[in-house]
Amino acid sequence: MSASDEISKEAAIKELGRYFQLRIPGAPMFSDYIDDVWHDMMADREAYDEFARTNWGQLVEHHEFEEGDAVYAEIPWVKDYEQKFGKLPAVWFARSDGSIDTELQTEYQETGKIENTPPRRSSLMTCLCRPDPHPI
């Protein structure tokens, strides 16, 4: 496993920072592992707010996916990520327990896309990021 394939909290924090740096309001988060780290980071609000300001430029609220939110046929920000940072590393395909969803990872490696089709839809749309509507 190469350094870019590492599944760790540090790798997830790095990737969450990159996700924020894309600055795409409403961008769906599909990684359970990175989303879990995001939840953990929010427990220390001061550190989280600083992380958001550093990586997005303002506060970012975490929004759980709800009925009525936009649903995409594929995760729309992957090409933007690749242009800025290269291919998605393995941590993006990690489940909450750190194991890799090899089916999803292989699909991405073969197509360059992450399809958001049933029955996967509910697990891929775990949350959305939105800039804080009341920045300080």
C-alpha cells in the first residue's frame, strides 16, 4: 500500500481539507470514513472552525442529506478534484470500519466516475457541505 492509499484519520483529514478547498456548496460527501472523521472534528468546534477557514475560507456547516436535497446521477465534483489534486486516493472508498469498498473503488478506477444509483444512493449521499450562511 502506498502512502496515497493509507487509510488513517490523518489521511481523511487531508482529504476533507481538499474537499473543502473545492469550495462547491452542496457537494455530496460519499466517503463514510471521511464523513466520520468530519463528525469527530466538529466535536472541537474551535479547531474545526479554524480548519474550515483555512481550507474553505469561511465556516462550513455539515448538513445531513434530507429528502428534497438535490440527488445526482454521479458525484459531480470528482473531475474538479482530479484537476486540482489528481486521482482520488483509497481513503475516499473506505467504509466506517476502514475497510475498502472495492466495488466502488474499481468502478471509479475503470470509469473515472462515481455513480450514485440505487441501492447505493443512500450510502453515497451521507451529507452535504454548505458555507455558513452567517460567516463572521
